[in-house]
Amino acid sequence: MDTLVDDSSAKLARRIQLERDARGWSLADLAERSGVSKAAISKIERAEVSPTAVILVRLATAFDLTLAGLLLRAEGDAGRLSRADEQPTWRDPDTGYVRRQIYNRPDHPLELVQVELPPGRQVEFPASAYARIRQALWVTDGELVIHEGTERHVLQAGDCLGFGPPAPVVIANQSTRPCAYVVALVRN
């Protein structure tokens, strides 16, 4: 855990605490529902550390939100038009993965996310992250290897994969140059 790309660290910390408080959950309740330790949640809520993508997904899932939904709530509602210079960007401190929220609104089922994954890095997501969404991933530059449960997919620039039933997912850039991709998802 480390710092966010922009000043959203305090906003994200506050949003996580607000989501927990709104449900009347203690730190122990959220820890049990998310699989994230009480100590880590406490540090995140105090903005002492920035959570990794994996931890954010676990927290968002515990709140019955997508990662984008949690980040959007932290940033606030920007309206129907998503200007490029106003799209929130977040960097995973563990992998260097950079995530740009292209489009997301609470009243619209579609979310668009642009990601750049550095060479030699990977991100892992539990099956629970896909329980209430359907998504497709489109590689715009580079090469990406996706392990979806027991299936392995190698995607080149221009390739698109529609994800199947919820399964653990590993998204890996095994090449020597950055990989860029777009994720389109809808909530079930």
C-alpha cells in the first residue's frame, strides 16, 4: 500500500468509512465481509496508506459495489459527460497498474475503464469481484495474458475477451513493454 496518483487518497479513505458507517458495521464486520484485516482497514480509513487494487475490490465487493462504483462515490458524481481531463486516475501502489475511470454513473449500468499495466506485472481478482457484473476486456496496445479460472487467454492489440461465469482472474503483462486495455462492464 502506498499513495494515490492524485489527491483522492483522503476522499477514498472518507468514502470507505462512510460506506462502513452507513451500514452500521464495525471494523471487525467489514474485515469479516471483505477478508481485509481490521488493522489495514483502519490505516486506509485514516489515509495512512493507500489500498492496492485487490484490497479495493475486496472492500467494494463487501459493500456490494464494483471497484469503479466505490471510486466514483469517493470522487463524486460528475454528470453524464466525462471530460478526459476530469476522469479520475488511480495507481495501484503494488503493481504500478494505472486505472482511468472513463465513464461511470450510479444511474447507468455501463462502466468504462482504461488500464495500463506495466511490463512483467499482474493483478489478481477473486471470483467475488465478478459476481454482479458482466465484462469484456479489449486490448488496445501490447499483449495480455488472462487466466480466468482454469482457462488461459493470450490477447494481442485489437483482441477482445468477454468474461464467463465468475471465477478467479489473473491479468498479466508478461511482455517487456506496457500493455493498455479497456474494460467495459455492466452491473447485473
